[in-house]
Amino acid sequence: MAKTVIVVIDGFGIGAMPDAGTVRPGDLTADTCGHVLDHCREAFGRPLRLPVLGSLGLGLVHPHPDLARRTHLPVAAGRAALGYPGADTFAGHQTMMGADFSRVTVARLADHLDDVTTALEAAGHRVGRLDGKPLLVVDGSVLVHDNLEADPGINWNASGRLEDLPFDGPGGILAVARTVRAVAPVARVIAVGGHADGPLERFVRAGEEGTVGLDTPATGFYRNGGLEVQHLGARIDHTRQLPDLAARAGIPVTLVGKAADILACEAAVRHPAVDTADVLTHTLEAVRASGDGLVVSNIQETDLAGHQQDTERYGRLLEQADAGLAALVALLDAPGDRLIVTGDHGNDPTAGHAFHTREYVPVLIHRPGAEGVELLPDSESLADVGATAAVSLSLDPKGLANGQELRTGRRASRARNVPAGKGAAGA
């Protein structure tokens, strides 16, 4: 009996990817981990207390004075490129679980207005433009627009007031979103219904890179109650993702935190939660259950702190997550158990904006019963995390749509320091 646990620290990047400056040139200096460590040392008058992340090899792949540079745990440590366009939680998790996002693109609605209009009119909707802007008004009530809360071109929204029409049902907001989803090349089309402080047209504004959309926080949707949201992801064969592959093999699957909201698996036990303490509690309970198991857990509050550009809160949350990881390491001590700690993108709170940052993420694997410390080569995709987890569960990773097992690169001495610029971080 063995368990494999994947803990995703949402928004935890360890340095900009080469294409990080495509949208914002300043993001080429993004380093969520390093900048949080630097800021918090100055703000708190001490280094962040991250002994478990250090012992799992974080300092081997992201050398920093405040991170341990050696460990006595049997770990394999490396870093992964994202393997999908942009920097998005939904796309990150779907890719990590084995989805192939090679056909998903980053696109403004302005470049696809004709296709979307044709699809909506074919479905029987009335479609117009709002004052010539590159967004659509459907049936006089629903705005189809660029999502302004994510990076430009990552997601589109279909937004409406629940006073004007229902969320679900024929002619509702969700029906409009589903029609848009059928022709959209982007990762997500998000249906949003709520109670606004006035006509939605009042809250339309320009975003970055020529996008135009609804300023959803300004509408009052988030504070007026009754909010309804459904995320419609790009077409994915969920039977070729890790949770479904494990469930069909008779392995219990538990999804915790945001992973419970965005990953598909009918057989999974779900524990949605945002509060980090709740996420850790549900994760530990799943690990304590008898028998084999796959647990995928998302610590979301780090990402929220990044969006809020609150570096000190981010640091405190990392310390809280580290304490939870200590309990997991203690529980996952049988040969065959695996704890994989990673991220889905970056979210550098010092970057000067509230968007995700396109960064490499750590891949830290605790391997009870293994020999020594291994440095992994850079991975081209988060899909390799899912494939590696599949192997740890004695599943064939070829059952996934994407990804291959991360194989160790070279042995690192348990007790020696790894100089900066060596190993995975220096590639």
C-alpha cells in the first residue's frame, strides 16, 4: 500500500522563463520565491522559516542564502517549464494531470469577433457591439468580453446580471458561454452571473494589449451575494488525465482546495477549500486513510497574496504551508510513498502588477526508501509531474495524453552544498 500526494503551491515560481517578457518585458526579472525571501528577511528582521521546503531540495534548484543547500532526505529535485501558453491556474493543473494544451492559444476576443458572432447567431441569439468596442452584447443582456483579471488573452467571459436573465437554462448566461466555448481557442470561457450596482455597460474598460472587458470587481458581483460562476475549459479527454487513470485502476482519488473545483474525476472525493489551514487539514486526513491513494491538493492563498501584491502575507503563507508539509513528510514514510511539491505558474508580488508571472516552478519529490539525493534535468512541461506520479502509483504514463516520467539527472551528495549555477537551476 502506498500513497502519492501532489501539493501545488499556487503561484509559486522560481524564476522567469525565457519568454516571460512577451506581454510585459519587466517580467523577465520575475522570481516569486527569491523576491519573497528577500523582502520578508528585511520586513521581518529574520529569514523565512522554510525548513521542510529546504529539506525537500528547494535550495538545490533555487540557490538562496535563506534556503538550505543540503539535505539528508531521500529527494529528487528539479524545475519544470509550464508547458502551456500563458500562466494560468486552470491550464496549469490540467497540463499537470496529463492534458495536451498544444492547441490552446492566447487570443483577444477582438481577433475572433466574426467567428463568435456567427456561432451565437446560429444558436438563435441576437448579437451586437457595444459602442463599436471589441466585445459583444448578446440578447441585449449578456456581455461576451476579454477577461481582465487574468493575463491578456488567457480567458474570455460571458457576464450577465441575474436581474435580467437566469444563469442556467435556455437563453441563460451559461448557454451563451457554452456557445462561445465551442469556437473559442482560449483555455477558459467563464460564465459569470451576479447582482451589479448598475448596468454592466458602466463597468466596461480597456485592459492591457488591446483587450476590452468588464471590470468584474467594480460591478459589485463579488460583494452583493448570489454570485454564480462556471468555468468551461478547453476540450480535454479527462479519461487520459491522472485522476481518472488512477480511479479506473481502483486507486482512491482525493482532490483538495482549488484542485477540487477545476479537475475532473467522477470517482474523486472532493474537499474544496480556500483557507490554507483547511486545505492542509483535508490533505492530512486523506493521507491518514488506509490503503493506496492519490491526493492532489492546491494551496490557493499564496496565489491570492500574489494578486494582492502582499509580499509579507505571501511569506507567512509559505511558512504555514511548510509546517503542513512537515506533517506530510512524517506520514509518507513507507517505501513507495511519494510527496511531490510543485507550482502551477508564478505570481511575483513584487512585479508591480497583479497578474501571474510566467516562471519555472519547483519539482520536489520525497522518495522514502530511495538512495541519496538526485538532481533532475529541467522538464519542458508540467505534464511530466503527472506522468511521474503515475509511475509512482504503478500506472502506465502512456495512459495520459501528455507527459513522460522525470528521470534523475545526476546524484548529489546528501551533505554537500550545490554551488549556485549548478544542477537544474543553472541549466
